[in-house]
Amino acid sequence: MSHKIKNIFIFLIISAVIAAACIPAFASLTVYSEALYGEEDRIMSVSYRGDTSLYPENSLEGVLSAEEKGADGVSVGVRKTSDGIYVLTENKKLSAVSDAPYEDVSSITYEELQDYYLKDNTGSLTKYRMVSLSQTISLTGDDFIIIVDADWEERDGIYELIRHYGAFDRIIIRTDEAASRVNEWISSKQESVNVISVYKGNIIFSAVSNFNKMSEGKAPFVQYQSKNYFNVVYGNFFCKRFAYKDAPKAIAPMYDLDLSGQRTDSSEGWNEVIEAGYSVIETNNLVSLVSYIDRHGKSGKALAALAEKACYIPTEAYSQVQRENLTDALDYAVEALSKISSLDEYESAYSALLLAMNELSISRENDTQKGQLNITAGKIIAAVLVGSLILAAQIFVYKMQKERKR
């Protein structure tokens, strides 16, 4: 065997030892890479009544502006005119939301409605008119969600409208009706329609029953609301138990303190409800929420990338305490990545992991500066293994050479 072949043989043996020492780290990479939720599992934004910062509630312009600003959907109030047209408006006196001198939308035709104008949140008259649900469906994108708040008695008419536009995948009826009655109605229809039955109680068994019924009806969302900060549905264990694949997502109605358990429509409140298991935020603070969701996505990806990088670190060169610190930080990271975590959770996990990795770097720099070896049990074992394999390789080469001479 030539000297060159001998060196290659020894190099391969040493490489095998090093690779074997790194197997646990590489094996972990799959865990961290797959832990980060997919695009379909991200936090979603629902603009309450459209972009009310610029336009009146339930106006077509407000709905389109919300879509343009990045909302995943809107929620709108819907009532029926005297000639059977469904329009976007609240269950209020018509004179409270427009300059029309009528008590109720049902006492005026859609054509007559076009002679009047909507009021903004301050009560001032605007240049915008009331719009039909049909027009709203037609002018919004195919993947833009519209949650319809309407009287339960109007469910059949709204169902026919949804079927006419073939929009069952994105138009959702929201109601206070019991989940059992909702499921009975859904099962009577030829095509499956999405319905949210809102739960307002504080009894854990009733809340679980509501979720189970909504899940059976294949509802995309469930909604829980309360004035009470300590309501069971906002606890840290209720929604989290349902965070499995294809389960309905939980909506947090953040636009009203009396519906969100007194949690504010801001990053502080969003962090809190997300950590409680909610992943759909209904908001009056759309621009800030869209920005929060963007930062949330980038933070999650950065954490996943850092965790993957940490897996390449051969930890046998460091002390047991340092290895434990890195392991704990990695466990924290994968826990955050394995569910829809809040922005705060992602950032905290990232900081903890970065700190653990920096401690390793500082330790290595100190060893280099001192000209000392950081002798650990792992290093001793590795040195013994490498030495033994080199000795074995040399014996093997010697025997091969001797055999060739014979």
C-alpha cells in the first residue's frame, strides 16, 4: 500500500470519528426545520367592519381598503331591504348610520337607499353610500374572507346568495345560535356552509362542547368572548388543547374590551391571547396588526434558522454546564416553533438561544487567549478513540505491507 493511500485511509477514519460525534446535532436539524408552522398556520387578521380609520363602518371602500392593507378578511353587519337585497349595515336604526329618515333598512328599497349617505364613527356625514353584500363579494378577492353578522332567520337567504357566487370557502355566517342547531341546519344543506357559533359562557364543559360541535360541522373558526378577564376560555390551557392539525382556529374579538376579557387591541393584548391559543385577531387596529404579523413571521423564521445553526455546534468541546445551557435554549426554541407562539415568545426564545451560543464563543476565545486547552470528558474520549483508530490503521497498513513482501 502506497504512502498516499495510507494517508487517505487514516484521514477517512478520523473523518468518520468526527462525523459520529456530530450525529446527534445533525439528527436534531430535522426537528427544528419541521417545527416551524407552515404558511396556513400563521396568525390571521380580520378587520372589524372594514378600514374604519378612513371610511365608515360597513362601506365597500372600507372593505376594499382593508384588503389592500393586508387583512385576511373582514367582518360586516348584514340586513335585508324591503325588496330583499342584503346590504352591509348594523342592526341599528337606519338614521343612526346614515341620513336616511327611516327607522329600519327593511322599510326601504335598495334603490331608495342610494339617495342617502353613510355616517362615520363621529356621526358626521360622508360621501359614501350603503352597498349590497352581492357587490362586496364580487369585488373582493377569491381568498379574502368575509364574516357575515346577520339575524339567524336570514340564514337561508344568505346561503342561497353564497351558493350563487360559489363562495362557500370564504363567506362565513356568524351567529349566537346554539352550536347544535347550527349543525342541524348545516346538515340539511346540499353544500357545506361555514358558520361560527359564538360562545359567551364561563363553563369549561359547555365551551368544550361548543368546540366539538363546531369541529364536527367543519367550521374554520370558533369564537369565545367575555367581559371577565379570568374567563376559562381565555385561560392558558383551553384553546391550546385544540391546537392540532385541521382544528378550527379560535378568533379573539379584540375590537371590544367587553368581548376580549378586557384585553387591549394592541401588541400587548395580541401577545396575551396568542399565548392562550388564539390565532385569529379581529381588530380595529388593522395597520398595526398587519405589521405585528409581518414581524411575527420574520421572527419565527429567524429563530428556526438560529436553532438550525446551533445544531451544527459540536458540544463535546465544552463543559457540562455550557452543554446544558445550549440544550435548554434549544428546547425552548423548538417549543416556541412547534405551535403558533406570540411575537414575545419568539423573541425571548431567540435571545436565550443566542446568549447560550455566545457563551460558547466567549469560552473558546478565552481558551485561545490563555493558550490553554479546555479539557473535558468528551475531548478525552474523542482523543482516545482517534488515537486508537490511528494505531489500528498503522498496524493494518504494516500487516498489508508485510503480506505483500511475502
